[in-house]
Amino acid sequence: MKTRVVILAGGEGSRLGALTAKRAKPAVPFGGKYRIIDFALSNCVNSGLFDIAILTQYRPHSLNDHIGVGRPWDLDRSFTGGVRILQPYKGRHDTDWYAGTADAIQQNFSFLKDGDMDEMLVLSGDHIYEMDYRRLLQFHRDHKSDLTVATLRVSLDEATRMGILATDAEYRVNQFVEKPKNPPGTLASMGIYVFNMHTLDQQLREDVRRPNSSHDFGKDIIPHMVATGMRVFAYPYSGYWVDVGTTDSYWRAHMDLIRHPPVLDLNDRSWVVHTRSEERPPVLILNGATVRDSLITDGCVIAPGAVVERSVLSPGVYVGPEAVVRESIVFTDTSIEAGAQVERTIIDKFVTVGHNARIGRIDADATDLGISLVGKSAQIPGGTVIGRACSVSENVRPQDFPAGGLKDGETLARPTFDARRQ
């Protein structure tokens, strides 16, 4: 059987705030040295699938640079598959931004069906998990499915944000509801689908002609297939999976990496997560520094007296003398100067946290996590205090901060150019 993989990687990821101001959600850094999309790509090559198309849309530049010709994943191929990146285009007939997941594939279907493919495996590029897709594909074939949906059990709270299924004893789907206010169950779609190519072609053609369709798999295609009696089956998955679509879920997923033992083991040499790595020197931890339960990536320097606890540092992060970083995620080439304190904060690339500044706070009695967020290239002036659950936009400068800093929950947006001149 010939299988083509399509990874939907055009998500804006607006709930991640400043982290997706300049990049698509699948391109957001994760786990110190990876990008989110690395997990879907690595699952593919570890499963022996090397014919991959990636559909991009929102701010694809970081994603394009990261993937390149696919060499880190052994996808720099031509005759035996490889990776192709497809973006919305203007042709002789009307085309536009993708209206939904099904529309994204429909607009590119003439390219995606080349090569007499038997099946299409449709993935999302913004989930963290490890899955052997060979088992999913075999399940699909054994059940003679028109469509197979990968599923897992979730909490009732999570179920309101996902597609919810009901099945019979043979895993055949007899109900599918997208993001129900009152979920009828907790068996949820993971956004991973296997279609027979002929079935997918037929469903996309019919969906285009439906005037009220939003052209989305979860909202339109799958419910229609279930309602018309087609062979739709649910593949049961019981491993680790998380949609890092919010700052809270993104932070929690990082904390999962530093559990004992970790929920997702990045040291498993039988299932390597591949990525494009930078050439950086070894980590330097100087005498008197303290590092506990943390992931520290190449090129980091931790100065004497600094404390790093339950945190993830990307390449080139500097933690100055007597500075403290706790339960935080710090991206590439950020500098946390002497005496600064960073707690429960996500900091993007190239940020400077000035001497004795303070960002975030761990509050065990709070009902929420209170994660603070600092955007790319921001400059936090020395001595500034930024509270819990605050958000600082990308590229802000010291003169943009109010004299009293930011109180809990406040946001500092980047001023417009005209405002800076006044």
C-alpha cells in the first residue's frame, strides 16, 4: 500500500500570544532544542513514512527555514518521496486562504494525489506525542475502513474543545460531534486521520458543493461520513499526547519533560526526535551555580550563585550571578542578568532581563497557573517588577514600561512607531 502523509501546519496559534506573533504555531520552539512540528515529522520517519507534504499558511518563514530540504529527518529525497512544503497560491481559478482543514487539502489535491497513492495520512503539525503510524495504518486496513480516526480518552473539560466520538464494540464510529458544549462522552479525536484516497477525493468533491459547509474535517466531512453510513473507525491510542495550544498547556508539557521519570522520554534511542540543530559550544555551569531538575541546551552559561530549578533553557541562554530561574521556559540567546528573578514565565528569543528585574511569581494558593509571557527581542529594564499572568509584547524597549512595572494580569503592548516619536 502506498501512503502519502500530509501535515497541516498553517495554524495561527493565537492563544499562544506573543509566541506566535512572528511564527506559525508548529514552528514554536519546544523542549529546549526542538520545534513543535519535529514530533510529527519524527513520528513519520520513525514509522518508515518518507513521502510527506506540509501545508503552511500563517507566517511560514520560520517553519520554512527550519525544515529546509528535510535533511535532519532524512527527507532530502526526490525519487523515493521526501518533503514538500505547499502554501496557498493564486491560480487561474479563484483560490484563497484555506477555509478549513478539508479546504487546505482540496486546494492542493491535484498535487497530493500524484503517484497513484492508496491512502492519505493527515496529521496536525502542532501536537506533542510519539506514535508508530504503522500500527494505525494496519488497523485501518484490517477494518477495511473508509476513514480511521486516531482517538484517546480525555477529561470532560477537555472534551468541549475537541471532536467527540461514540463507537460500537468493534470500534466503528456511530456518532461524531465537534467541540460540543455538553460532551456526550470523553473519546476524543486527535486530529489524525487515515483516508482511502478514492474516498477522500469523493468526499472533498461533495463538500465543495455544499453551500453551508465550513470545509473542515471535524465540522463537516467526518460527521457527514458517519451520518451516511460509511465505514469510519476509531483507532484507540493510550500514550502521551498534548495539544500545546495555550500558554498553560505549553508550560505543562514542558514540566512533563522534567518529571521523574518523564512522561515523554526524549532519551529513548529507539524513537529519536530529530531536529535541525545549531552548532553551539558545551554548556558551562560555573562554580557555585545550582541546577536542579532542568533541561539545559548547548551554549548556555550559568554564572556563579545562579539558581535554575525545574526549567528548560534553549541554546545560548545566559543566567547571570545570583539570578534565579524557576519553573520557566527560556528561548534561544536570552540573557537574564545578575540578580534577576524569573518564575513561571515563558520568555522568547533574544530577550534581555535587566539586573534585579523580577518576572512572574509562583503562587501555590492561586487557582490558575499564572504564567507570564515575554515576546521576542523585548528588553526588560533593570529593577522592573512584572507580576503573575502578565504579557509583554515582542520588541518592547525600556522606555515603554510604566514606572511601576506591571501588576498581576496586566499586558504591555508594543507602541506604534508614531507613538514612539511623540
